[in-house]
Amino acid sequence: AQKSLPAIPFMKMEEPYDDLKEVIENIWDWWMEEAKNRERLGELMKRQGFQKLLEVTGLKALAQQVEEPRHNPYIFWKQDEVPGGWPVNKGDMQDFRKRHQR
């Protein structure tokens, strides 16, 4: 048994339902391409992560999708989304580790 998450908390439904059809088709294509033999959609989401589902559907992460604050590790920032990039670049890793020893 798996617990559900609201992937799309709010979407206005109007005929001919093109927005919903687009999301379903994107999820279906992702499932057909990435799923293992006999793997269910929920298992694929658990294996590849909820963030991958958001990328596939083109949806943005919303606060309503968070089950418990600070406990849902599926929302991550990419380097190009962070102004100025990461504070630690590959060349600075040794220096970073010296300053942040455990």
C-alpha cells in the first residue's frame, strides 16, 4: 500500500478538458518509456521521485503537495535556477571540506 499525494491540487476543468488530457498524456508517455516490466505508476514515481513527475508534466511544485514541511525531499533546486549558482563549485570542494569538517 502506498500513500497518495496531490500531484495536481487545483486545476480548473472546462470542456474539452485539454489541460487535463495533456497532463495525463505526459504521465502516460513517461510511464511507457521509463517503467520496468509490470511496474505500476506509483512504483515508478517512488523509484524516480516526485520531482521527476513534476518535470515530466511541466507542473510547478506547490505548497499543497508537501505532506510535512522539511520532510519531503522531492523539491530540489537546479544550479541554473539559483541566482549566482551553487555556493560550492567543483573546484572549491577541497576548500569547502576544510572549512566544514565533521
